[in-house]
Amino acid sequence: MITTESFSESCCADSSPSKEASDPKGQLGILIAGIFSIVAAGSYTTLAGLLTTDLVNQLGWTVTSIGPGIALNMILYGLTAPFAIHMMRRFGIAKIANVALLTLIAGSGLALIPHPLMFNFAWGIIIGIGTGCLTMAYGSLIVSTWFPSRQGTISGYLVASSVFGQFALLPIWSEVVSVLGWRAPLIGSGTIAALAIFVNLIFLRDGKAKASASQFGDAQHGAHAGPLLFRGLAGASKTWVFWVLVTLFVICGATTNGVMWSHFTLAASICGLTVTAASSVLLLVGIFNVVGTTASGWLSDRVSVRIILAASFGVRALALFSLPIVLTEVFDAEIITFAIVFGIMDVATVPPVIAICNRVYGADGPAVFGWVNAFHQLGAGAMAYYGSVLWLVYGSYDPLWYTCGVLCLMAVCIVFATRYQSQHRLALN
């Protein structure tokens, strides 16, 4: 029976998961394996800006010659996840995760060839698909399969690992590039991917995952694998909660990845801040992301996720509104405070949204989150383009920061104003 409930009441409802693995050491090993894989994928996602600068300076390439590969990478990063979740359910989480990591290693090798066409192919398609298989939709599947009673807390750890790979490694790659050249970070990320495969072979087993897949139905309906891939999306798209989450994640992507991955370093340089200082700001964002996502995950198991989402978007709005004031040529306490606050709230929205998907959509939760996360990347891509337009029109990034702040306030209103139909078991009529 479908009932209409408030956002807070429905999102606090318990899921009905299978029993968790009883071996704490086994669970710890699975968590370690998940963290290594997600860090490996995350180490690629923020390399584009660094590589672009050096490819232009050292090889004389133009930004437009490699722009298609970078754009395609962002698109596939978001769109691959639902298909990867389906493959993991059918063939095993460990197998597909290792294939994805091997794909990243192969992409790194091909990207070392100094030709724009090869870079676009390797970075846009191969690495785009590889990283897309190991987004937080993968983390959501790990959580729902092995940690159903601690979804928020474990999600926080996995999101923090993703952010660590994205931001904390970036200053290291920057220093490595200055000494060893543009190929070094590609080799470094490939090495991390190889290490993640080794960790998976030790700790990650597909026994429980295959049992979960059998309950989901893939194992019993192999002839209808294609329709089953979209079953979760078809059912979820009929509920208000799905479109609420899509809207929130479009805004989330636009106000985080859409500005930090694409525009912050350039904006800081225009204001007179050095590239090293700008990288340090992003490093702080990455460090405090760990604090924010871990706390958000812990709170998602204990308080209404509506409060967490509203607080995350509200404080993020205030941070963005302050950026035109605090972003100057001086690396001082004000910009450090911005990095800390923005870092804590940057992806604190992810653990509660993962919890909502798993609680409301049950076995389809990870796949539904994968589709929701695809819209996150669409929002990021749209803001990356829109930010460039604003810069061309106004000659300043201030309108971009104000626009993002307003979007975050709109998200707060959506969180508190929305009512939707909640399905604790996703059954198509």
C-alpha cells in the first residue's frame, strides 16, 4: 500500500535489509576494499584541470582540442553508474569493480601517448567509464549489501574516501607534475588502481553480493536483463521522492563540482591568489569533506535527514555568498574559514540521499541512487558551462557565486516544502 507522508517521516523510516555479515573482521575488510577502489577512481576525477594546463604549456595543445574528452568524461562519470550497478548485481561486485580498475589502468596507459585524439579517447571514454563504475552508487551498493543497519555511517566513510581521492591528492599531483611532468599523475593514479585490485582480491568476496542479486531478481530473469536495468528507474520515476532527490542533486552538483572542479582555480588566479594557494584551498575543502561526510553519515542513522539536507544547503549558501568578499590575493584566515565551512558541507548531502534511496526503494535503492547521481553530474556540467557564460558577460565570477547561493536557498525550501508518495517496497503496478 502506498501512503503519503512528510519528507522527514518517510525518510526516517527503516529499511528492510537482509542480515549483515556476522564477521566484524570480514566487514572491515570489505569496507577497506571499497575505500581503496573509490579513492582510486576519485584520484582521476580532478586531474583534468591540472593535465589541461600542462598539456597546453608543454605540448602546445589547445584547450578546445582536448575539451571534448574532458566533457565526455564528466558525462560518462554520471551516466555509467546505473549500468555498472546492474552488472555488479548480475556478475558480482568484486568482478566488475576489478574490471573497472583495470579499465582505469588501461586508460592511464593510453593517455600517456602524446596525441590529442588518443587523449580524448582515453580520458573521455575509457577513464570516464572506469570512474563511472566506482562512484558513490558503487558505495551505496556496498552499503545495502553488507551494512544495511549502518547505512548512514558507512556511507559517510565511503563518501569521505571519494572526496579524499578527488581533493587531497590534487596538491600532491601538482607537485609531482612540476618535477616529473604531466605523465606522472597518470602513472600515479594507475598505481593506486593496481593497489586497489590487490586489496579487492584479498578482502572483497561476491558470495553475499550474489545472494543479494538473486533476491533482486537478476539471477532469475537473465533473459530480461535489459528491462530489469530500468526497472528501478521506471518505478522510482513515478514517485515524488525521486524527482525531489533529482532536483536536489542537480542543485548539489551545480554548486559543488560545477564550480570547484571547473572555475575556482581560475577565479582565484584572477583575484591574484597563486595556483599553489588555490590548490591549498581545495586541499582544505577535501580534508574537511571527510569531517562533514562522516558526521552526516553518522547523523543520518539518528536524526531526520531533512534537517541534515537543509543545514547542508543552507550553510553552503552562506559560504558561497561570502566568496566575493573573502576571495582576494591574500591567503588569509577568511579564505581558510571558507574552505573549512564549504568542505564540511560540500558533499554532506550524499549520505542522507543514499539512506533515502535504500530505505524507500529497498533492493532497487543503489540503482536509483545511480540515476539520481547522474543528474548530479548533469547539474555540474550545466553550471560549468553557465559559469563560463557569466564570466564572458560580466567579466567577473561574482554573479556565479551569487547564483549558486540562491540555488542552495531554493534547495532548502524544496526540502521543507515537499510531500511525496513513499514506497517502502518498490512494486510496479
